[in-house]
Amino acid sequence: MLFSAMGLLLYVYDRLRQKRRSRTPAISGETIRLKARLRRLVRPTLLLVPAKEPGFSKIGGSPELPAGQTWPVGYEGRSFLAQIDLETLAPHAVIDWLPKEGRFYAFYDSERHGFADVVRILHSVEPAGPPVAAPAGVRPFFAERRVAFMVFTSAPSLDWLGLDVAYLDLDEDEFEQLEAIGDAPPPDELQHRIGGYPNEIQPEAMSLSCEHLARGLPDPIWGEDIPPAIARAAKEWRLLLQIDSDPALKMNFGDGGRLYVFIRERHARAGNFSKTVALWQTY
């Protein structure tokens, strides 16, 4: 078979295109629908990273509480977890359900795992004060890191959507495509975060878990029919704070687990941080 120079180039190009097309896996209709659904639900998220110029926001250390604000105590005493200046979030990302002023402080009680208040949040619009030492008997003490914020986007996991991956007819490549939606760091990297969606370690429909905990109900059973009222109410939960196990800060939740603090959107908009719900997962 004889070719001109141009004909040979066209022939080679066509063969390469066919070969590339033959290696491209087919995408199922189910994957296309899920990708479209996930893209509609993408939200901004802020990664808490070491600050170059230290400000108020930090993880660990001692809380800089306003005058008259006392350190909350629990069954065995609450350890200080983090403090965030809400005014500094606005320039970084539009998390429009958070107040634009004030600060919140997170405290953790290692004896309250399984209860809604394993993490307790205090919110104040009063000026911050000097660091407040922990009350006697409160432990553990976490090392301090001042933090800044790095903007990413985050998409919900199939678990967050209440979909059991065992019953989805998707191959490995299709799952990877779904996981690639959003530009947040991989879930196996260290992540302290505000907003967006949680990085689940174990399969769990966390929004439903939050609603059950808030109502004092047993944990939801995977695959069980959810009453419509609970399903509707569960959609209002937002991730306020995610804190990772962090060896540099002497933080370890279970076996390298994470804490997740959620708040109803209407409560956050009203500046009411007294009704948060916290979950935790470990490996």
C-alpha cells in the first residue's frame, strides 16, 4: 500500500485516534447522572493550614476567651480544640451561612464519644482576651498551631447522599471519576477544614446521623426507609468544623480518626452555636 507524505500522516493520525478511543472506557448512564448531581452540590471548603503571619485562628493551645466567658466543662472536663475568627473567612470563600462577625471556640470531651456534644462550640462577638489556662483536671493538652485558610471546593461523597456503593453498578474507573469532582485534597491527607462536606473514613450517611442524634434517636440503619420528615430535616446540616488526628499537635482520635462538627444552617445564620452535633470516625 502506497501513501503520499500527507496521506501517511492522516493514516497514522486516524489509527492513533481509533486506538485511543478503544482504550477509553464507556461511561454508564448511572455515572453520568451521578456526576451531574454531584456537580450541582459542590460547595466551597476552607483547609486550615499553618499561618505565615499568625492571627487569632488556631488549633490547640489555650483559648483566648473574651472577658467573663468561662471554660466549659464536661464529665471529665473539656480540652480546647480550636478557635476561628469568622471575620477572616469572608475574603477567602463564600460560606454564606456563617455569621460575618465574632469568633467561635471548639472544646472536646474524650468521654462523650457517641453523644451529640462530644465537641461543644462557644460563639462570641466580644473582643478576645488573653489565653485562658485549662481548669484543673482537664486533659489532654494539645500543642498549638496558628492557621490560615486555603480555598478548595468539595463535593459530597456517595455515603453523604445515602447511596450504598455495594448496590451501584459502577466499575473502578467510574468511581474514580466521581471521587475527582471537587478539588479538595485527597481524603487520606491531613485535613482540618471548615465548610463543604466531610471526609468520611467509614461509610455513613452523616446528615442522617446528625438528625438522629439531635432528636435522641438510635443511629439510622443503612438501607432502612427513612421517614420523610427526618430526610427533609437532615438536608439542613452543614459541616462547621472537621478536625483530623494530627501527631504534630498531639491529637489522636481513636486510631487516627477525625472529629466532625455539624450545625443546622438556620442556627448558624442566627449565630446560635448551642445546638451543634458532633460525630467521630476512626480506622
